[in-house]
Amino acid sequence: MVDKIEQFSSELRAYPAQGATSAQTAEARLALKYLLHFVGDIHQPMHTIDDHDRGGNDRKVIMRHIPAGSLHHYWDTVFVEQLGPDSAVIATELLARITPSNMQAWQKGTPVDWAQESYLTAKFQAYTPLPMRDNRGHYRLNAHYREEATRMTAVQLEEAGVRLAWLLNKDL
């Protein structure tokens, strides 16, 4: 993932400012799509860790009023859904929370550093607070876990947005 972020950033930097052929434009569009995808993925903590459970896919979790699923799925989808039903409202709220200090801090480092940060988030926010498994083998997540994971998901989305914008501004 790290090498792909660097590869597609490099491809965008090489895109000619004027006079691009349709093939070059198509290549740049594809590089942009992959860059968007991989910058998002590197900020999803479960994509940067493997505790012999395929990045959380083999750990079954459950929360009150939410169907059982994998730990990976919860971090991929459920905690994002906990932010609210309207993606435009969520985006506006997340953007409003980003301070100049956040922007300055998050526009540093490399994709390797970002992956390390996500790994530590997975280790200490996703795995360490897991309760003991119940008799069905599920980890029953409590309200505190849900609140902290949802809060951390919001931060990860904010960081990903700032860093993507920084890469694009730097590369174009």
C-alpha cells in the first residue's frame, strides 16, 4: 500500500500540465483513483495489522442493536455509520473539526509513517480494549468501545482527507 501511494503520486507529478494526450489523461485519472483508494486504506487501522486473524476478519464481534460481524467490518463500516446517516453532514462536521494545528501536524511524514500510526491505532484502539470472548466466540463490544472506535474513525477520516489534499497539492 505504501509503495502504491508513492507510485501513483509519482505518476501524477509526471502528468504534463498542458498538452496531455487522451492516453496520458486516462493514466492520470487511473492514478488519481488508486491514490484516493490507497490513502483511504492506509488510514483504516485494520488494513495495517495482522494479529494472525487476517486483519480482524477472523474475529467476530457484536454490539447492542448491531448484527455480529468481523472486527475488520466494524472498523470498515459500522463505526463510520455511527458518525451519522448523511455523508455530506459528516464531511462538513469533520472538516469543521480540523484545526490549523492538526493540518500542520498531519501534513508531515510519509506514507510509511501514516501506516505506522494506523498500526498503533489498531493495536491500542481496536485490539487492546477487546473484551473476553463470550461462549459463542464473539467479542461483545460495550458502549465505551463503540464511542472510542467511532471517535478514532472520525480522526482517521480527518487525517486521510488532510493528507490526500496535501499529496494532491504537492503533486499537481
